[in-house]
Amino acid sequence: MNRLIAIPLALLLAAAPFGLAEARSIRVEVNGLVCAFCADGITRALKKQPAAEEVFVSLEHRLVAVGLKDGQDIADEVLKKTLVDAGYTVVGIERTDDTVATIRAGVGR
């Protein structure tokens, strides 16, 4: 009986580091952002993603930040397709432990 408990426990412990490294948000550097209409369109498009909890767009810093719901993610390909289809160029995608509020405060410096 101890073997039946030990094997699932070992599998759970082996997977634990992966779960602890989940990102809280995604930073996307985007070229082509020029107006509030751009920011509004991106915000609405990304909020349609089930994993998106919050979206922040900084025209000045060419930055889109997407806050993720706990334990969820949005694939890079989905982010790129959404932004490219809207007419923008994706320069880089980075997952971070920062909250969207922290990212917003950081670009305001």
C-alpha cells in the first residue's frame, strides 16, 4: 500500500517546480502603436482570450502587458497572431512574475 502512495507523491513533487514558475503576466514589445484607437483595439482583442485577466497598452513604450489568470497562459503564437492580424509587428515576448500594475508603474518613470 505504501508503494501506491509513494509513486503518485513522487510524480507530484517532481512536477511542483514547473507549477511554481508560472508567469503572472506577459510583456509584448510591439511596433506600430500610434493612437488610442490602437490601444483600445488591442485591449479588446486580447481580453477575448480566456486566460487574460487584464491588459495594459503603453503607446509611448510600444508595450502591451497581459495579466494572466492564475495557472493559465496564452501561447506566443496566439499573441503574435492576434497582434499581427491587427496590423502590428511583434518584436519580443517575455513572461514575467511582475503584475500588470507593476509594469504600468515601471513605464511611468
